[in-house]
Amino acid sequence: MSNEAVQPYQRIVQDVRDKIRSGHLTPGTKLPSTRELVEEYGVAAGTVQRALTELRTAGLIYSHQGRGSFVTDTASGSSEDSTARSIKALEEQVADLTARLERIEKGRSD
């Protein structure tokens, strides 16, 4: 998949995943703030928030209101856990895309 085909939030998600896999981000490590991630990736705050939501859904990070987001203890877990989380994240993305498509189709029929 080329970089042009990857949504900006997906690029952030993949980058954080890669950093966790490589050991650059270890369990308990605090991620940069939303503002710092906005500056680092050159995207809008909403894009960073969506990436963080995806990472939380995948079980790779957890967040504390007012304290930030942190890498989970299980983020570097077994490949089976990682596969299950990836499948769950894909299922949620398909559901999201399906809902979007239904809204678009409904708008065309009105």
C-alpha cells in the first residue's frame, strides 16, 4: 500500500505500532501529547485523536484524562493477542466504513 493510499491517522497508528514492536516504546511509556503529535505529523488534532482511539481499541495504549496516553503492558504481547486485536480493529473499521457508506447512499436517495 502506497503512502498516498494510507489515511493520515493510519500512518500515525502504524508508526506507533512499529515503535512498540521495535522496543522504542515500552510498556508504561507516555506518548507525546496531542499537540506534540499534531506538530510531529503535521495533521489536525482530530486526526491524532482518531489515531489514539484506534490504538486504544487495539489494546496498544490506554489514556488517563489530564495525564496522557501510555503504552499498555500487553502491547508487546504474543502474536496471537496482536492478531486478535488487529482483527477486532479491522472489524471496527469495516463497521465504520459500512455506516459511512449507508449515510452517503441515504443522502443520494433523498
